[in-house]
Amino acid sequence: MKINYDRYYLTAKEMIRFVAEGLCICIIVNYLCYREVWAFLITIPFIAFYLKWKREILIQKRRDNLRIQFVAAIHALQIALGAGYSMENAVSACLVDLRGMYGEETAIVQEFSYIQNQLRVSVPVEALFVDLANRSQVEDIQNFASVYAIAKRSGGNLGAILDKTTQMIEEKIETGKEIRASIAAKRMEQMIMSIVPCGIILYVQATSPGFMDSLYGNMVGAVVMTGCLFIYILAFCLSRKMTEIEV
């Protein structure tokens, strides 16, 4: 069965967890900015956007995991080809190794199981790798599929191609890890700065009761707090964008 990497279906556990998180955010926003039942009801649809955001994060995470697992698959293919297997038989040998490393439910095992089944009905292996590349939209897999298809047609050295491809992907993965490690402190700062405005409001309310009462229970205060909330969301999105670096 083909995996659609543009979609992710939340499990019941994930759905309950994310809905609860979204509901908590709505409660916090209402308490800090409005303290009105009507405002809480208006923020409820935000949960749908929160679920969509979480789903996109999980989609990207699945693609990142597939890229890392694909490196292990190429290593296994290299070993099988070095032992004299054809690429078609190497896929079967590779699948055994992948099942031992990752288990049956992982994306890479499901993909190579699908490739193995399609090879049994004489679908060309290069077409299957191209199909995987197109569905996954992972750049490294796309590069591998393109190079492999050209090498298969021109009779290139598949072992050397696999070795070079593996080296390039591993270098990109290591570079990504180094970048994430170098900006880890900035990510932490971003998270802290995202919490600070909420902390300031709570601090003022705790130390100076009644100081902010004029902002609640009236339309002018609601408009002011809505503007502040909009600026906060914009700043949060920009800070998240600045700390997301693609390799």
C-alpha cells in the first residue's frame, strides 16, 4: 500500500492530546485577554488550525525520519550488491535488514515491502524509486532516484553511485545536526521569549490586583487586547521561522 506523504491521519491518542492542548490554549488566551464566555466560544475554532499545524509538523517529521532510514536502506543495498546480488534481489535482502532495525510499521519498511511486491509483477525498480521520490518529496531520495535511473539506462557503476549518494546524504544530515545544535540556545531563547508576555500579565495581575481591570468587560479593552494578541502571534510565527533552517 502506497503512503501519501502529503497527508497524516492522527491516531485517537494524538487527536485527544492535541484537542486538549488546543483547548488549554483557548482557555489561557481567554483568561489573559478577554475573560468573557463569548470570547472563549470564538476561540474554539482555533483548535482546528492547531490540529492542522500539528499535522504538518508530524508530516515533516515523517519525511525527516524517512530520509534518515533511507540512508540505512542504501547501506544495506550496497552490501547486497557487493555480495553479487542484482538490485531486485538486493531489495529483498535489504528489507530483511530494515525489518530488524526499524520494525514492521515504519515508513521505510512499508515502502520497501511495496517495492518488493511490485518487483514480483515485473515493475522496473528504477520506476519504483522514482515513484517513492515523487510521493515523499524528499530531496535526497529524489536525487538518488534520478541518478539511479540514469545509471540504469547508461550501464553505470551502481555500487559507486550508491556509495557517493550515501556519502552526500550523510553529510547533509550531519550538517543539519550541527546547525540544530548551534541554534539550540536560540530556540530556547525563542521559547522563553514567547512565554514572557504571558508571564508579565500574570505577574501584574498577581502583584497589582485591579490594575488591568479596565481592559476587561468592555469593547475598547477587547479591541486593545485583540491587537496585542495579533502582534504576539505574528512575532511568534516570525521567531519560529527564523529558527527553522533547512539544509
